[in-house]
Amino acid sequence: MNKFYKRLRTSAIAVPFLIGVCGLTMGAAIGVSWKKSEVIPVVIVKPSIGGFEPAEGNSIGNIWPKPQVKPVLLVKPSIGSFVPREGISIGNTWRKEDVLPVMLVEPSPGGFIPLRLIATGYESIGDTSQIAPSIPSVIESKIDGDFEGWEGETIVKLMNGQIWQQSEYYYHYHYAFMPDVLIYKSGARWKMKVEGVDRAVGVQQLR
């Protein structure tokens, strides 16, 4: 969920949060589900003329002024605190009590369950032996070798053995050797965020 998207310092209204992504087996074993009334719907927005509009989907009638937009920040555990997932950590730390952990969910016949669980075809929970392997909702790895930016159809080989190809046009030159990458689901598509490149780019998995 880019961009999903969420930058360095937060203001007084910003909420630092940690996205918890559980494996399919874990979600099934624990039996995690929520009622609709317990789910907080959110939308990722981007700057537009006259306000902020959804990063994906229909923007007609869906515009918010800046005061109504709540900036949030992805954080990660560090020694004794939580720090920004990207960017400057000096002076930007939070205690565990200050962090809001959240879970990405999707609808199912019985309520809302951890994201990607439905893709296995087993909404029922309990017998984890029936859960089929699936790609996790968030993938973290490194590029295997040199990265020279995005050229339109760039193919990226990761250290975990996966191979991904750029699926949306974007040109940006940036050289890095074995940079970290974060791949996550954004709607029905996958996005790849390469360390040192501000924009997350649409990708598709080749292997």
C-alpha cells in the first residue's frame, strides 16, 4: 500500500504506525477475523490540483483538503525503540507505547481476515495443513548485483531468487550496488520501492 506511501518527521497530527503482516499459516492458526464495524477503512492519497485525491481509483468527488489528510509514518523496531523505516532516524524515535500496530485485511464471507488469506481458497480457519503456499503481502530483499534505475521494462533479480519486471512506465537513473528493496501489494498490483529511489514502481513477478 504505497506509498501504499509517508515521510520523515511527523507533525502533531501524525500517527507513527507499524504494519503487522502475518504469514498465511499464522493467520489461519490463530483464527484472526474482524467484523465490519471493527475495521478502519483508509485510503492512500496523493497531491492534486486543489487538494488530495486517491492514489488509485476514481477521483471524481473524492478530493480532500490538506487539513483533513492525516500523515502517517512506517516504522520498524530498533534497539529499545522504533525508528522510521526509511530516512533519518536521529531525533525520530518512538516508544512501543506510542506506536499503533495495524493489520491489513480483506473481506471474506465471515468478516475481515488478514490480507492474502482468501487467495488460498480457504476462508475457514483451523486446519493449517490445508493452507497453500502463497506470496506474502510484503517482500523484503536486496537486488542481486548492480541497479541502474528504471528504464520502462527493467528486470530486477533479487537475492531471494525472485525475478521481477517493471510493469508501469517510469524512467529514473539511479546507480546502486545491491540496494534494499521492498515489494508490496497495492490494490491488484505489486509495487517495488528501491532504496535511494523516492518512487515505488509497478512490477510483475516473472519467477
